[in-house]
Amino acid sequence: MVHFQATYHDLEVNFQRNFCTAIGGFFLLTVQAATALVQRPRYGGKIADHRLVLLAYIFITFVLGSVGFAANAKYTEMIWIDLRDAPGGPAALIEDEMNYRINVLALVW
């Protein structure tokens, strides 16, 4: 049986690939929501009077969701990869999660 030992570079590349995939999916949903809102309704339906407000809401949701996801991904990378040799290991870092600003950012946004 062949055992594969992942290097830090392999983990970083995998992390970036997964992050870009997740943000790309979120972006695709945002574009679809904005497109559905901008198109004229079929069969003579009523156009929403407050479309600009809804478009702003879609954009703000995308920005805040992306920031929150990025902060959560960075915190996860930090506790499982960067600080895995810290005293107490990842379990101690998870117990102390509110002491890290990046995690507070992820939870608040």
C-alpha cells in the first residue's frame, strides 16, 4: 500500500481550490438572483417597484457572505494547518475560538 504524505504546499493548493469553488458557487447564485430580478416578468406579470432595493440587498448579501465565508475558511486553515502544533492542539484552539479576531469576524458577518 502506498502512503501519501501531504506537504504544506499540497494542503494550501487544495484549500485555495476549495475556496474558489465555494465562492464561485455563491457568485453564480447571486448572478442568477440578480438576473431573475432584472428580467421582465413573463405573461404580463407585475414588475417589482422596489427592484433597486432588492438588487442592493443581493449585492450586500453576496459581499457579507463572501467575507464571512473567507474568514471562516481562514480560521479553519489556521487551527488545523498553521497552528496544529500549538499546545493542546486544535481542540484547545477550538475551545478558545472567541479569542481570535478572524473567527469573530466570521461569526458576526
